[in-house]
Amino acid sequence: MSVTADDVRRIARLARIAEPEDRLDALTGELNGILNWIEQLNEVDVEGVEAMTTPVKFPLPQRVDNVTDGDCRERVLANAPKSDEGFFVVPKSVE
Amino acid sequence: MSDLLKLSLDEVTTKLKAKEVSATELAKDALAAAQAAQPALNAFTAFDEDKTLAMAAASDEKLAKGEGGLIEGAPIAIKDLFAVEGVSTTASSNILKDFKPTYESTVTSTLWGNGGVFLCKTSMDEFAMGSSNETANTGPVNNPWTGANGEMLTPGGSSGGSAAAVAADLCFGATGTDTGGSIRQPAAFTGTVGVKATYGRTSRWGTIAFASSLDHPGPFAKTVKDSAIMLQAMSGHDPKDSTSLPNDVPNFVAACGQSVKGLKIGVPKEYRVDGMPEEIEKAWQQGIEWLKAAGCEIVDITLPHTKYALPAYYIVAPAEASSNLARYDGMRYGLREEGEDLTAVYENTRAAGFGHEVQRRIMIGTYVLSAGYYDAYYLRAQKVRTRILEDFDKAFQTVDAILTPSAPSAAFALGSKSDDPIAMYLNDVFTVTANLAGVPAMSVPAGTDKDGLPLGLQIITRALDEETMFKVGHAIEDAAGFNAKPEKWW
């Protein structure tokens, strides 16, 4: 499988990365180089093989559902690009 | 530079406990040496002298009372992927260039609990994506080892700054993270010891995520015993990381120096790759001979899916990265670039904040997870990952450890591979399998090539059996008697 410049534009949109038009061709070439190289996985017989999602062999532990942290608004906001009156300030997202 | 900095971690902590040297004196020496080396090596991203000296003073107080932890008073360098409270933590990325965490990663807080003194943050490939430290937003790190004609070499990556700092005797140990080889390959390139323990042995909490099912925090050190001490001082169960191992931490340090007699060592034929320099093959053969002489039995084994590990990794890791890095949206922390609407703010922020390699990997990850391609790419790669784990499971039915080269070459010149992503990715051909399987692996310096550059050997063992890894690593170190050091030019 290979991707076109249109596909790359769509992938960039999905990834929320503004890729300038003049970079699309170069990116298409780079991504196709990698995707073609990855194609060799088709040689592996994976019939009936389970997909591995993690090397962890024990069940996911569950903790008691208690509040264990909080009351630290200033610390939470300390790295905000914009904040005001104890809130994050974000661009308008609802018309 | 003070000769104190040339000591091993083991030696210096002995001197600290005997009060032959103070933690404050040591911290001042290390700060001065690291800062003096910075213009030449470019290995560091942040210092905080007040913090360093305050921590050293606290160590001196404890040492004066005959108290103190495993590494009390020893200055430690920290890869810029670990959150250190109040200190710039950027993952060598513009998107986090002003980020100062208000919390401490579990690994660093465990190190401080064991008496470590924060020395500085170290440069890395942006978000740990790279094998040469050239994708760092602050530019490449120079390897203390230089080429035959004095050319600048890569220290490897992604943990290049930490590897360079240990190799140049600027600290007594450093942290790294290893997602596909980012500790072991730089260790091999700098003549240092690098360890990636069993997945989950060291907590990932507070470590900036790249690919969560593959990320392994671990140490760089000057000797195998030092690396065991460092790993001991970093490990343990962490309720804040749901993948953290609940098992007790074995005594890694005690394993160093124990006999390897009777151990079965596997030598996988698939690690003999095309174009591998003869000297690497020679170092590997030498390693086999050393272990034979120490009483090990050498067994030829096969890990048939080895060649598929890297392509599988370049689906799984970007997929997880595209998800993990979705958090950098310019809203709650990090860079924000304005735009005409919310989507434009996201897109402009991520275009300005991420470098090319990170953008490329996010896009590969986005593509392989997107509708219509998930089964063909992502699901297949996860199944191949199972095949790789099965290879190891089968091999470990007959052998106790596996010996391979750590990397397919010695350190290469900066700029020589940066235009070819796949050539760069191939650096991790020997290391990436252990990340996919989650098994422990370490790189130990084994000799030098014709240009005098260090070469490393890798030891891989069963999950949870770091002790055998340290035993074999120590035996290799003993036999190799590797004591080459880069000539100081920085």
C-alpha cells in the first residue's frame, strides 16, 4: 500500500498538524519509504496468533476509588499558556 | 577536572560514607566539570545549582550522622524526559520548551530517596525519537569519543546526553529511557554500561510518554556493578503506574561477581546481519570465548522473527506515540500558536512545536490506526510482536542468557544518517526485540575497533531475571578489562 499527497493531507489533518503544501510531496515520499519497508510483515504467518498489547502478564490492578490528590489549582495552572481567575483560557470552540 | 569524578559510583559512595569527601565538594566539582564541558559536548539542557547544592548539603547531614541511602551524595544526571519538580523538563522539544513540572517522576523521586543528588538534565532526541541525538531542539550532542580524524561523532540516541555525561566522567550515573534501544545503543557508542530491566521494573509515572508498552526507564553507569546499584536505586512497585511490577526487587548488586559457571548462553544466528563490520563479529566471538572460559556452555539458538522486529516496532511505537502525543494541544501546558479557530490553534501549535521526525512518526501512527488500515498494519504488527515473544520464550527453555552485539556499528559521524530514516532506524536492529518482548537486556563495553572506538555486547535474559543478566555482564566486563577512555578535548 502506498499513500498519495492527498492521503498525507488527510493524515496531517487527522493528526492535527498543519503541514504546508510545499512539504506534502517530500512527506509523501518519506512515508511511502517507511510503509514499503514495513510491508515485509506480510511474510509472517500470523494465522491464529493473538495480538500482543503489553508485556505485562498480570491483570490490571484496581485501586480503591478514593480521591487521592487535589486542592492544587495553582500547580495545575502553573504551565498554562493562558489562564485567568483560576481557569484555563482556551480559544472559543462553541459558536 | 578533579580526579574524584573519575571514580566509579561504588567507589565514591564508599568515600562519602567514610567522610573522605563531602557531597557538597563533589557536587561543586561535578557542576563545574559539567558546565565547563557544555559548550563542547552540548549534552545538557538544564542546571539548577541551588537545588543541587541543597540536596548535597542534605546528604552531608545524613552522612555526618552515619545515615544515608544506597547512593547518598552521588551527583546523578537525568534525561530530560523525567519530570523533576521545578526544573525545566522539555523532552528536547519546542512544544515543551517552557515546561516546568510541579511534580516529580517516580524514578527520580526514588533516586533522591536513595540519596542521589540532582546534577542536571541531559539532552535527548526529541520525545526519545531517534538514534543519534540529532533531533534534539538544542542541536546534536557530541560524543566524547571522536573519529580517527577528529570528526565529531554521535553519542547515539535517544539518551545521548546521559551517555556522553557518564562517558566524560561528568557524573556518577545517569538515567535514560529505552523504547527501542535508546539506552543500550548510546551505551555501546560511548563505552558505558546501559541497562533496560524487565518491563515494569522501573515506573513510567512522571516520565514523558513515547510508546507506553515499550518505554523502559533505566540507568547508564561506568561499570556493571554501578549499573546494578543505579537500577536498584530506581526500581520498585509504583501504584501510580498500572503496569508497574508488584514483585519484590531482587538484589541486583549481589549478583555482580557471582560465578557464571554452568550457565547456558544462547548465540542467535539471526543477529549476524548483512554489512555488519567484521570488528563487531570479532567482538562477539571474543565475548563467546570469554564466557566459555568462565565455564559457560555456548548454545546455537534461533530467533526466527528477528528481522521483523524493527518493522513491527515502527508500527507499534508510532501508533502509541500518536495517541500519547495527542495531549500536546496547546491548551493546558506547553506551546500555543494562535490560529483563526480552535482546529487551527491545534494544527499550528503542533506544526510549530514538533520537529520533523516527531511529526513523521505521529503521522505514521495516525495512518496505521486510521479506519481501514488498522487490521492490515496495527493488528498484524501486534501479532508479529507475539511471534517475537514466542521466539524468546522458546529460546529461554534451553538457555539462561543470550549474547549478541549491542549495535550494528560503532559510533558514526554526525549528519551521516540524518537524511535516511530507515538507515537510522536500523541502528536498533539488535536492541528492539527486547523492548517488544519486555525482557531485560544490557550493553557492556567489550573492546574497541580499529579507530579506537568502543563496541558493546548485549546480554538478554528471561523476564524478571536481571540477576543472571548482571552476572553475565560482570563476567564479560571482567574478561574484557575495558578501561579505554576518550582523550579529554572538551
